[in-house]
Amino acid sequence: MKESLSRIFDWRNFCRFVQQEIRVFLFFLILLCLFRLIFLGWMSEYMSKTATMHDVLTVMLVGTKISLKSAGVLTVISLLISGVATVLAPSYEMTVRKVVGSFYIVILSVLFCARFPYYRQFHSGFNQLIFNTFNDDVYALSLSLVQEFYLPLRLAGAFVLAFFLYKLFSAWLNRAVFKMPSFSFPFFKWVSRAVVVLFLYWGIVFVMFGGSFSWATEVDWENAGVTKDPFLNEVILDDMQAIYRAYTMNNRLEACNGLNFDVDQIRFFTAKLTNKTQLQSNDLDEYLRKEAQGPLVEKPKHIFVIISESYANWPLLEKYKDLHIADGMKQIIAENDSDYIGTFLPNGASTVSAVTGVVTGFADANLYLTTMPEAFAEPYSTASAPQLQKLGYDTNFWYAGPTTWERIQDFTLAQGYQHFYSRGDFAKAAAGSVWGCDDKYLYEAVLDGIDSDQPSFNVILNVSNHSPFTVDVAKEGFDKEKVIAALPPEAKADMALVNQLGHFWYADKMMADFIQKTKQKYPDSLFIIVGDHADRYNIEKTPSMYERYGIPFIVTGQGVTKGILPKDAAGSQIDIIPTLIEMIAPHGFSYHSVGTSLTRGNKEAVNYGFWMTHDYIGKADLAEFQPESIRGDSPELDTAALQDYIDAIRSISWWRAKYGPILNADLLKDR
């Protein structure tokens, strides 16, 4: 023990030990920066055309600063473990350090290889969606990773990369350390040691604050987005920082800390949103209660709300007409009994947000509703199923996938749906991907399962336009060559994109065929069609915000006419049910909703991160609005009213879902 203690307090051994840990730090700092540079170069097609070399250099500089933290964390862990080895088993110190380093290398190599397909899929580095895995169908997800993203091959590549990196790491550590000069005169000896200690201290501070000497100027994941290019801002974060961001955001979501409103603010915003400023009440449901103005169409026998997987709005735009991947719904839209708006937002970035928006009527407010006990206690007052039951409809939820995904069966039944049908209920369910049966068989099951005598309200959630994109679209009639001919030169050889576009075509065709068949069988039917989300694939690597995030809102059926939706309407998925109710309910029918009917002039939308009007789209969480014009014109935007709308939708959706209808400040005491 004395020998071990003497090793700890021996200056030369201390300097040797510190030098080795500095080498660990430098190796991983350089590795993270090298990974960043490779990713930037390999994925540069996602960089906007307005980005400059100055932006790239800024990214590398700021990225290096934030990677100081990542390398520092790795070094601290190595230092502690190697330090214990120095005390207990000095001869194994280097071996322990190399083992720890090899573990780092394997993890970082796997993350690096995974980062490429992850960004292509989500246009982001690792984010909070990785934690959705724990609520997702892990088996289906695993098969998707194998089939669509070649997981075994990527893992093999990661391990080969890790092997060569370990060889470099080992050789780097085996180099002789610098021998510190010795001084016989005590004054110089202690001055030299003080200089070393001060150098280490300020070096640690510099690393801890991400290339700064104070928290006031430190770089972290929340302030690292210093460019105007979304891709470059993601490049700044190394994989460790991206995962830390995901972990932090997930914790905020689970703790509901993403929103910060008090009851007075919520009451104020709710009163303005509902035009009930004279009402002085702590009961949110009194504000959210509305009365229908009278039917716009004859009451339909059957209603279908189709939430179509990744059905973005951009293929419906005129500029993409030559692709011919949305001809089915374009034909539906062109019919006299149809109307359509293209200024519509999804409720969130994933399918589950669309489901919760339609089922509960709440906007995404940093709550994971399908896991919250409050959502299983009883249906919310704004829930869709009970309100459609009041209008005389049986309520059905049809899902192409398994009942266990996101607890969807339990959730929808808890929110008042009388019947839930999933892949296991369909005779031809075997044909499909790991996520569910092909759309063709889902629609067949719906059409066969409708009781012609009983009015029904049906929500349909399909899955075919989802990776791993396994439908034989050529067999279904997809003309690949026609699509390739319409693609820009840089995309013609991208067969993965062509296959994705083929699945959009398939989803569009099956949906249009189902609508036409159902209209023939049940002419007194009404259909509402939306995408669950967009932002999965575009032709351009840097699409406009509108083309990247927008989804369509299409209504068709008996009694629908052109202009039933105002031309300047805009909305999101929380506006679907109030729009439906205002179209079919008798005058004076009482219902509850956070959203507003498009037919009653709703002109704004907000979701988890964006807002939209008829003319503009922008990010919702910036200090100042930065509107991006949708059509190129620049009409006046009332930013104050828009901010009130955003705050109202979010605060109501948060409070009502989590705390109930009564505004009680005491409920926030333990928050």
C-alpha cells in the first residue's frame, strides 16, 4: 500500500499519468472532429445552396469547441478507472486504459455509421425520437433496420472501423512520454510544478466550458446552432452531444417541463382563443364548449378519416406534376364533390402525434399521451369518439399494424372508441411489412367490415408508405421509368428515392381506389384525408420549410362543394374533428374542441415546432418570428395575434391533458 501511495504522490509518475490521459483526450477530440468532417463531406448534398465556406469553417470551429466537452467526459472516466488501476494494480494501468478506450471506440464507431441513415430518415442527428423505441414495436423496428438500412452490414463496417482505430489508439499510447525537467534548486522545482498545475487547471476549465473560460460564453447543444442552415447546425453536434440532447429533451418531455404557463396566463389565452373574454371561470371546458352553426352537407351514413403514412403535400403541388405519384388523389380533388387546402400541419414529427391529435383533439404539448395514466382514466371532453357517438355513429379505429404499437388499442378504446381493428383481424394481414399489412388489404378489410345499416365513424391509419418499403410497386403498376424521367439529373440514379416515391404512388392509388369503391357502395359517405406527417423524403435535399413539413387536408363526399373550405384557411390535425362536426351536426349541437373548424374561418396552425398560415410558415420557438413565404408574396402578418394563438393552443393542450379541466394553481406546486 505504501508503494502504491508513493506512486500517487510521485511527481514524475503523476506527470506520466497525466500525459497519457491527455493523449486519450486528444485522440478522441481529433476522432470526433474527423467524424464531423467526414459526415459533412459525405452528406454535403443536404447543405443549402446559400451556405458559404465561412459557414463551414464556423461549423468546424464551434463543433470542435463542443467536442471538447465530449472528449473531456471520456477522459474523466478513463482517468478515474485508470487511476484506480494505478493504485491497485500498477502493472495493468496501460491495459485498463486501452480497454476503456476500445470500448469508447466501438461505441463511437457504431454511432458514426448509424448517423448517416438516421439523418437521411429524420433530417436530424440523434434526437428525442430514439427514446420512442421503448414504446415502439421493437421487433418490427429491428426487422426494418435489417431490411431497409442493412444493419448487419453497417455493424460489420463499424467493427472494422473500430479495429483500425484501436490500432491507432494503442500505438498512440505506446509512444514514449515526455520527461519533465528536474531542478535541484527547490525554488525552480516548485515554480515549474505550479506552472504545470495551473496549466492543467485552466485547461480543464477551458474544456469544461466548451472552448471558453466562463459559463457565460460556453458552447453547449442548446446554443450551438450558429448558422442558418439546419444541416450544418446538426453537423456541429457530435454523436455524444446529440444523444445528450435527446436524453435531455426526453427528460423534459417526461417531466412536462417543456411548457411553462401559470393558470392566469392559460385563462387569458383561452378566453382570447374562444372569444369568451367576458367569461370568468376556472373550468377550461366552459371555454372549449362550442355550438355548431348548422350542417353544410346532408348527414352522411359513414364517415372516414384517413391518416395516411408520410402523405406529404408536396407531391400535390403543380411543380411536381410530372412525377405522377399523386394522380389518384389529384383526380379525387378535381371532382365536384371535393375540396382541398394545402396549408395544413401535422400534430407532430411522428405518427403517434397524429393519432393523439385526432383521437384527443390536443396539440403536441410535450406530453406522451399514449403512456400517461390521465389519458386512460376516461375520455377527454375534446375526444373525437364520444362526440361522434352523440351524433349517432358507431366509432371504429382501423390500424394496419399490431395492437401493441404505442399501446394504440388500449389508448383508443380508453378514449371512447367502441371498436378497434388491427392487422390480426384482417384475413390477408400476412401481406405487408413488419409495420403492418399493405394498404390494399387494410382498405379491403374496412370496406368489408362496415355495417351498411349502422352509421359509422371510422379512423383509418395505414402503414405502407413507411420503411422498409417492401411493397412490390412494379407489380401494382408503378411506372418507375416515368418517375426517373421527371427527376432532376442529380436524383435520377437514386434508386432508394425512386422506391420511396413508388410507395407514395402506391399509398395514393390505394387510397383513391378505396374512396371510389366506397362512394359506389355507400354514396352517402364523407371522407377526410390527411397525412400523419411529412418530413421523410423530398426530391430536393434542401426543400423549403413548406414543402418539407406541409400535409394536405382533403374532404370529399356527398354534399361537398368547391369552396366549402375557405381559400385562406389553414389548420392542423386538431382542427379535423371540429371541421367535421361543423359540416354535419345540427344547429346548436354542443361539442368541445381546442381546434377550430376550417369552415368557420380558422386561418392559423401550430404544432410541436412550427406555425403556418395561408401565406407563411415558420418555426414556433424562435425569439422573433422569421416567416418564410409559401407563395412568394409578402402580405402583412399579425405576429402578436399569432403568438397568442400559439400560446393558447399549447397551454390548453398541456393543462387539459395533464391536469384536467379546472385551473388550479395548487396543482403546479410539486411540478
